[in-house]
Amino acid sequence: MKREPTGEWFASISIETGDDPPAKPDSPERCVGIDVGILKFAHDTDGFALGPLNLSNERNRLDRERRKLSRKEHGSNNWEKQRRKVARRHADLKRKRRDFLHRVSNYYAREYDLVAVEKLDAKGLMELDGNSRNRASAAWGTFRRMLAYKCEREGTHFAAVDPEGTTKECAKCGAETDKPLWVREHSCPACGFEADRDANAAGNILSRGLDQVGVVHPESTPSETATAVGTAVSAVSASRVIEQGSPALNERASASRAG
């Protein structure tokens, strides 16, 4: 039993079942590498880009309630009522973010045989100067943890790989090229391979994930899955994912199975 700052009570019940998770395939057919970021929450090797989760309205409402709380006499009845309003705004923001992460992680765990993501140092990134609020909102560490246990539950291979150099390294030939953050395209001076910056990184993540798990992609190499410059990318707004009954991810899953 737990009482939240909003005054609500929640009960957590854990049970053991005799059902074992499905066996992970020896030769996974559907493999995906996912590059996470701020401009795009996720860009994968299948050419799917998911926009960032916009919580600006929730933050604005939270800030308004905080200002009201600061004007109340601490410890008074009015202060306690306002404190609960602030807590409810906090809870709304947290639940909206977690719902979004649950939907996206469920999709990848269920639709693929192998999922590879970056093992980012979320705590270290938070300590960097500038844009820490957006990095916190992205909740990359929570997303990775959700993916890990859901992949285990679904019988999907999961790999969290070292992110160092995934942006600089060419997914086709392995040559490294420095790119400032504002450069959104990858153009390799060694082999001439061109791709979207995030798609190239996702290709490297998938390659490292395949090596980590010890399997070979049966259809194509990671470089062939990277979205070339000028190629249409299936982009979905995060707002579509968090809407009640949003078909954004289900539509993509249905289309991929039909193809």
C-alpha cells in the first residue's frame, strides 16, 4: 500500500504464474536498432521516426499551481489544498510520460525478434550544462528499462550497446567523421554513403546489438537498413501515440505485417 502526495492510495499486488516466457528465436528475422534523442524521441532502422513528447502544457499548469502555492501561508488549510493541486499536476505529467513510454516500448518488444538500443548514461547527461530539462523529459533510462523487461516477457532478444561513436561512425564502412549537433545528415568521406544522421546511428546500434547477442541479420546488413538522404521517413507525432485509442503504432504494425 502506498499513499501518493496527491492523497490517493494505491495497492500493488504481485503474483507468481507458472507460465514461462516464450523462447527467444535462434535466428531472429525482424531486428531493429533504435537511436533516441531530443529532436526525435526515436529513429529506428526501419525508417520510423517518433517525435518528442511535448509536455509544455502540463509544465505550464504545474508552474501556475506552484506560484499559487508560494502565495499561501505555509501549513494553513488553503496551503494544504493548493499543495495537493500541485501534487496532482506532478502526477499528471508523470503518468502521461510513463504512458507514452509504455506504449512505445510495448510496440518494439512485441513487433520485433531483436531490439537494440543505446545504453546511455542518463544521470551523467543530466549533469551536463544546458537542455537538462528536455533530457530529463525524454526519460531514456526508463525507456530502456521498460524495453528490457518487456522483451524478456515477449521472448525478444534485447541488447543495450555502448553509444560511443554511433553518430560519428559510418554504418556502411566504419569510418569516423566528426559532426556537430546541427548537422542532421551523415555523409561519409571514405565510401560516399549518405543517410539521415539518426538513421545512420540506428544502423550502428543494430550492428552492435547483433554482435552482442551473437546473431546474424538474415535479410540485410545494418547499413542497408539506414534511411538514405532524400528517402521518405515514416514520421509520427508523439501526441498521436498518447491519445486515447491512438492508431499510430498499430497502423504501422499492421502495415509491416501486411507487407
